[in-house]
Amino acid sequence: MSEKITLKTDSKLYFRLLDYIRQYWAALVIAVLANMAYAGVDAGFTYLLKPILNKGFIARDLQFIHFLPLLIFSAFLLRAISNIVGNYFIESVSRGVVMRFRQDLFAHLVRLPAFYYDNTSSGKILSVLLYNVEQVANAGADAITTLVQSGFMIIGLLVVMFMMNWQLSLLYLILMPLIAITARLSTKRLRRISISLQTQMGEVTTIAEEAVEGYKVVRMFGGQDYEIRKFDRAVRQNRWRELKDTLTKALTVSGIQLLAALVIVFTVYFVTSNSFSGIMTAGSFASLIAAMLALLKPLKDFTKVNATIQKGLAGAQSVFELLDQPLEEDKGTKVFSRVRGEIAFDRVTFTYPLTEKVILQNINFKTQPGQCIALVGRSGGGKTTLISLLQRFYNVEHGSIAIDGIDIRDIKLEALRRQFALVSQNVTLFNDTVAHNIAYGRFAEATESEIITAAKAANAWEFIEQLPNGLNTLIGENGVLLSGGQRQRIAIARAILKNAPILVLDEATSSLDTESEREIQTALDQLIKNRTTIVIAHRLSTIENADMILVIDHGELVESGTHAALLALNGQYAKLHKMQFKK
């Protein structure tokens, strides 16, 4: 949130927020009218004190006395109805804005480039989506309610005061410029505090999320105390920022109320002193003082609303900053249903954005359709980055990558990624049914028989049948209710059902026991038939039958060839092979 806070940036935020509110204008109008009625009743009660004292207690006007209970009850009834209607419709607007914000944010998030996720913590993203959006909506609802209720109450009470005695009422107008000056002085400080609060909430969310997701590692390595201390520091900082926010608001409000109290003191003194006696009736004086006292609350609320607005604007700023993040670049226009699977890298060099570290340098190779290509080398050598470039999660800076002779930058992203299926060591499953996880991305078109066929081909049907609800069994967050081998077979079934012409296997069997690996290897053997397959492997025994092995070292393609040819070369691959198979 680096954008400097100015009147211009505030105006932009207001106009963008109006776009979200405009859809609910009817509910907003009803809420405003209801709050105006609520404020009018409260202001009217102070005026009512004059006839109550003058006619009811002094003149003993029986007709007025008999009418008074009905008048008071009717006013309270109107006040209650106005309060209910106002609160309901303003909350309707608020919840609608939250819904639209979250819909737009989520739709935007799933289309952001990989670079954004590489450089932004999930805690910060979730904080904007969940916490900051609520801040905007709640602040907006509170601000509108306060501005309308308190604003019209101030106007109504000032009208009552001027009707009672306009000369004395002029004293109160001195407060107005003072309120404006105070609000102006506190605006920037309140915004800075609100921004830091929301940033801190992102840190709190990140720490909590990491500790929850990695609870086994935390306990196995005795990290509980460390995580507790880290979380404690974050929530303590959050507490101090909250207190700074509270203190700033309290000082602002109390200052205005003290000034208002001085005006009331002077008014009481002038009216009760001998030199001013007789200028007002008891009823007029009671109404005037009641209106002045009643003004304290709306003045306090009106002063506090600036803090509410700043909190909402800070939240809106973070929300719109996320919405303004550029989407994944997709300038390709070519679309095709299925490629043959020929892949060519031509002098490909890649450096991660905002860094000077070269990840891949001058990579050249070409595969034929249906071939199995293995990528081997030390961890961090650039193997996974090479796959990410092929699938255009990152864009090539120098050189080109082609599929079936077509530069992948000329292919629409959706059409390009439809050509790939992935089975990795770190399987991603969703908190959904087995069927939906297998048919992920094909919910509408995949039939149950197709899902079962894919499950059988992946050697997964045997355990799926034994689950409580079969294909309709919920498997928990990231498939936590399944074993590692079962999760892997679900991922293979998903790849089989997708039936893509290019298959990527990223250490697909490295974390499994021998029996599970044998079953999954059998399923993989079926899967790779008639497909171009790219295998990332650390265990060289799994790729001995590959048509071509590419050895990547420090971002460079240092060797390529078959298993036998590379062993005969006695280079990097031969060294890796000897390290893994030496007795």
C-alpha cells in the first residue's frame, strides 16, 4: 500500500466504491429515509419539552395532556420502525458490497500470474479477501448510518435551538469549524494506523495458517514455543496499533465534547443571570438545553465517523490494489483441440522477475510426439522452472518454446494448458468428493462410468469401492482422509480422465512405499502410452527407459541422450548414477 494518501486518491476510492454501492441504490435510499425519520423523531422530542412544560405543567392544558401519551407512543413507534428498517436495509447494502467484493477478488485471484503468488504470502491474500473486505463494508454501513442519523439530528437539533433562541444558538456554530479542523488533523494519522492494522492482520493470518498447516512439523521438531512466541509478537503489535487507533479517536471526540460543554455552561450562565432573565420561558429554556445536551452524542458520532471512514478507505485501498494487479498475460489467439506433442526449446534463457539470477540459460532440445523425456539434475537446477515455462506460468524472455511448431506465446492460455496433465509428488486435492476430485475441471461433461474407468485404470477403484460412500465420499482438506498412495492414484485417475496429449510427472512416486510405488508405476505405464511424457526424476532407476534424458545443471543443459549413451559418456549423468547405485 505504497500510494500516498491525498485528496485525489481518496476521491478515486470514493468513486470506485460508489460503483459497488450503485447496484443497491434502492435499499440505500430506503435506509437513508429511515435514518432521517429516526433522527427527526429524536430531534422532535427536544422540541416537545417546550409544550410539555408550558402547557402540561404550567398552563395545565387538559386537551394537550390527554393528547400527549398518544403523541409520545406514536413517535416511539415511528422511531422503532425507522430503526428496524434503517438497520436492515443498510446491512443489506453492506452484505451486498461484501459479496461483490469477494466475488470480484476471487475471480481476479484465480487469474493472477504465478509471479504474484511467488511474492505474496497466502496470509496477506486471505486477509484482504476476508478481513479487509469486512472493514470496507462495516465502515461503509456505519459511516452512512452515522452521517445520515447524526447529520440530520444535528440539523434538527440546531433548528430546535434557533426556534428557542437564535442568539444563544449561534454560540454552538463556533464548534463546526473546530470539528472540521479536528477531523482534518486526525485523518492522515487514522489512515496510517488503519493501514498498519490491516497489514498486521495479514501477518497474524500468515503465522496462524503456517502453524496449522504444518502442525506435524511443528510438533515433531518441537517448534510450539517458537510459533507461540512469533504469534505472540504479532498479536501484541496488533494490540498496540488498536490502542493507538482508540486513543486517537478518544482524544478527538473528547476535545469536541469539552468545547460543546463550555458552550452549554455559558448558555446556562447567561440565561440564569439577572441581566438575561425573562428572555425565555421555562419550556423554551428546557428545550434549548435538552437540544444542546442531545447534540453531544451526534457530535461525538460525527467526529468518530472520520475514523470509521479512514478504516474503510484503508481497506478499500488494499482491495483495489489487489484488483489492480495485472492479470496473467494472454495475447495468444491460436486454439486447437489436441496437439500431437512435439516440443521444441530454442535458445531459451530465463531470469525470475525482479531478480538478476539466471535460472535457465540457452536451453535447446526437441522431442517427437509420444516420446518420454526425463529431466534430471541437482535440486534447484531449473527443472521445475523449465516445465513452468512450457505451461506458460512464466513467459520466456529470450528464445522460444514451440509445440507442434507453434510458438506457445501465440496459443491461447486455456487451449495451451488443456494439452497438459500433471501428476506430482505433492498432490493437490480438494475438500470435495472422490468423484469431483477425479473429474476436476470436467464436472459438467464427465460421466460416472468415465470416472470409474479412469479410477480402475489408475488402480484406485479397489480402495474407492471400500470407502463409506464410494465416489461420493468426502476426502477432507487436501485429501487428508486418504493415504499417500491413495491420493497419488486419485491424481493419476484425474490425469487419465483428462486424456491430455502431454503428461508431466514430477517425482510422482518418490514418496511412496515399495508396494504403493509398484501399483502406481503400473498405472503410470498405462497413462504414458501414446503421449509425450516429461518426467522430473531424482531416482534414476525410474527413467532408464526414457527416450531422451536431459541433464540440467545450474540452469544449463549439460548432457542429453539415452540412459546407455549417457553412461557411456561418463559425465554428469554417470556420476549421479554411480552416487545412487554404489554399494
